Amino acid sequence: MSNDIPPALGDLAELQRGVISRSQALACGLSSQAIRWRVESGRWQRLHAGVYAVYTGAPDRQATLWAIVLRTGPGSALSFQTAAELDGLLDRPAPLIHITIPSTRRVTAIRDVVVHTRQNVERARHPARLPPRTRLEETVLDLTDACDDIIAAMDWVSRALGRRLTTQDQLRHTAEQRPQLRWRAAITSALSPELSGVNSALEFRYVHAVERPHRLPRSTRQAPAVMDGRKAYRDVLYEEYGLVVELDGKVAHPDDQRWLDIARDNAAAATGLITLRYGYIDLTRRPCLVAAQVADVLRLRGWSGAPRRCSRECRVP
């Protein structure tokens, strides 16, 4: 990092991963001529209009994000997939950088950057985390709003909760503060105390497309169990009837995961439990068939009730 700049600007550059704006440089005492000389001499490099790296060499990911924040001006906050990346909601960077700016401002198009506008961006922005970004709860709800599919929307919710990045209460409170929220009914339902055990989009789908509309007995979700001395969880458990339903969103398992599933099923069988397994396609395209199969096993195991057809086309007898 360049050491021929005022100390205040050096401290700012260190905080911002070596990236500063023209207005920051001027405020710290550099003249326009001094800025131009540093750029033309190669001591600084221009990243965007009015945004510079005070070093040579390619900027890293953090510097790239800081450059976008400074380019879009005061009040900006990284958001959507980019904020999700920074807070551990995504495991790798998305192809495009997302940033949200106050609705009173506009910026010219920036390559590989998606600019969103929002009236209450100040409230949505995290007060301390750097580079500036939206709060985790706001990020989750932004991402659900952008989904065209309820399962995809619920996956963001379940991922945030499953990774312990936020709590059910915090997410519910943020949802209540939003005047407009896509999928509000489903999100509110999933965050209710009654469904606190629904930790995945498929579990949500199972409850709302299989269990409830067909009037199956109420199950326990994420039921704790011990296998080989280790704590594990069963996706759906009908304990009274000795039935486990495991849900899987992957198209296929790698071999090692497949054998782990077999070992888990065998361990369950040793304790008198039967395991049924369903995937994404089963729950999204054939929920009534799933309900019929689960109901058949439940009745074989002592359930005296009867499933209900959810529609005229329902395959439950």
C-alpha cells in the first residue's frame, strides 16, 4: 500500500482494503493534481470513476466489493447474493455483484453489477459490518422476494436458520416490518412457533403438500436420535407408528453419502422403525402419491384414521 499519503487517508485505505474514493482523498488533504499524478505515474490504479486502489496489482474480492460501494456513493449497501456471500449464506461468490442504493439516487450502469433501489436502505443496512451490507434478515427476505418458486424461497429461510446465521424470532420480526413481502403467508407460517422444527424447504413442502392437506397424523420434524454414539436427526418421525420419512433435495448421492443413508436406515430398522425416502421430484410433482404411500404404512403400523383427498384429482384412495 502506498505510504506517501496523509495518515488519515492511509487509515481509511487500510480499512477499505486499499480502496478510496476521490472525495475521500480530497477531504483528507490531497489536491486534484496530486490524485492525477498518482494515477498517471502508476502508483494508484483507477478501478471506477472516482475510485482508486492505492497499490499496484489486481484487487482481491474484498477490494472489488469496496470499490463498488464507493462507486455507488453514500448510503449504499451490498445486498442480495453478494451480502449472502459475505455473511456465509452462500458458499461461493455469485457471478454478479448486487448493491442497493437509496431510491433518491441513480447511478450509471456498472459492468457485472446489479443496482437495486430502496426507500429504507438505511434501516436495512447493517450498522457495523464492513464492507457495508444489508442485515442478514433483510438479505434473506430480499432473496425470497426474488424467487419465482416457493420452494426456492423457503430454501433461503431454511438455510439461514439451519446455518444458525439468524433466529426464527429475528427473521419473523423483520418480515413483520416489511409492508410488502412476497410469499408472506408461507414465510409467516414457516416461522411460527408451531413449525419451528421445519428446517428445510422439503420439510416445509412435506408439511404443506403431503401431511396437512391429506390429514395425516402430525409428525415430529428433525427428531433427535443417536446412531453409533453420535447425535443425528430424522427429517420426519411418526413415533407412535414407528415410521421415519427422510427427505432429500439432491438429484443423486455420491457413493459415500448413499452408504451413510443405508447405514442410517439399517440402524432405524434395528429399533423397529421403517424408513421411507422421497426427493424433490416426489414432493413437488407427486405429493398425493407420497401421501397415499405414507398413509398405507401408517395404517399397517396401527393408525386407525383415514387420509383425505385434497382435490378431485388426488390419488389418495
